[in-house]
Amino acid sequence: MAGPAAGAPMRHQTIVRADAKGEVRIAVTLRGHGPVVVLIPSLGRGAADFDDLAARLAAAGYEAAAVDPRGVGDSSGPMTGLSLADYAADVAAVAHALSAKPVVLIGHAFGNRVARATAASHPEAVSALVLLAAGGQVAPAPDASKALMDVFNPALSPAEHRAAVAKAFFAPGADPQPWLDGWYPPVMRAQRAAAMATGPESWVGAGDVDIFIVQAEDDVIAPPANAEALVKAYPGRVRVAVLKHAGHAMLPEQPRAIADLVIGFLKRRDERQ
């Protein structure tokens, strides 16, 4: 799998204190200089998923800020009794710490929900959204949902785990190797409980910002009907690009294509401003 060009900007980490009591610490991996783009990862996963995209964003003239959610890496904070509003507050704190202007959020899978919740509840912090795997409107099929939960089951054999990752996250025939590890079951449980505790009316519409959806053609967890529902509900501000030969994981399957779509969206916005 080809990575970004040699000589891509180096990364470094910063810690953002995300609450007044100092209990919530959010680790952010930074690359590049320019307009800030905050990246929010998938269910039970961390900022490392964005390594390739972040490097490409930095090379294109942006400051890519990839967030480790509570419980991943050096990020910490309460993990019980949460709602999406808590995760949104963490992201808004990162945005305010890094930029005096509203930022673009890129949310992948569960991160798409957090991105929309942030735009809805902290509109001053967000200028636009890029949603990769924009689930939340149309539920996956039962067998896909089971495979998603099986990914976090430590009792599975390596072969069973591999099969679950392939079924839930990758297009038919794609190699699931890049996502065989990097799973955080306690983080998944906290995030899933937060999603279940949050009414959709508080986050689905994402306030009034523009939304660019990258919809994987073979996504069985956030199938294309999700993107279609958002276009129908908010036709004036939702745009969709279909990504072929990719499933829910998307980032390791089609890194160059995703970067081209995302950077193209960002550059078009820059030209209009």
C-alpha cells in the first residue's frame, strides 16, 4: 500500500485539557501547518488510523490534528455515564485549543456521530464536516452487526477474529490485515453506551454546516442508504462521493482516493472563502 510522499511533515503530540476540573486529557497527534482539520476515529479505535490521511493533509498545506478518544493512548477521563455530548465537548476543546477560527472535522464511523454532535452543540467551533462512513440513520443487517461486535471479542480464535474484521470492515476480497489490531474494547463499550444514551435529534442534523460524505460502496455497517437519507433530509448542504472497492474500514483500503476527495473538498472551500 503506497503511503504519502517521502518527506511528509513530522508529527508530534499535544495534550488538551478538555474540562474545567482537569479530569479529561485528550491526546492529539499533530502534523503540518495551515488551517486546522480535526480527525475523529472509529468505534473503539485511535488516532493512528489517520496516519496516512493526516500526512497527506499536512503535505497539502493543512494542520492535521488526529484525536485519541478517552481511553486510548494518553487520553483519559471518565468512561461511564457519558453521552455523545461529552465526546463532542472533548472535540470542541481540541478545536478551540488549536485554532482561533472554526475548523473542519473529519469523522470516521463512530467519529462521524461525534463530529455531527460537535457541529450541533458547538457551532462556533466547526466550519464544515467530512464524514467517512456516515452511519446512524439506517441500521446494518444483523449478521454485519454481529461481526462488528465479534471484532471486540477476546475469546475468538485468530482466524475467527480475522473473519469478523473482514466481514464487518472490508470490501469483498480486500485484505483485513491492517485492522487486525488497534481495537480497544473498553473504549468501544463506553462509546456504544454514549451513543445509546443520546437522542438522534441532538446530533443527526449537525447544526447547519456543510457536510461532505465519502460513502464506501461496499460498506455493510454504514450502508449507502445512510448517505442517501442525509441528502434527502438536508439537500442544500450535503454532498456525497461514492468510493468504490472499499468497506467500512475505508482508510486502509483506499488511502489515496480518500485523500484526493477530502483535499479536493477542502481546497474548493478555501477558494470560496
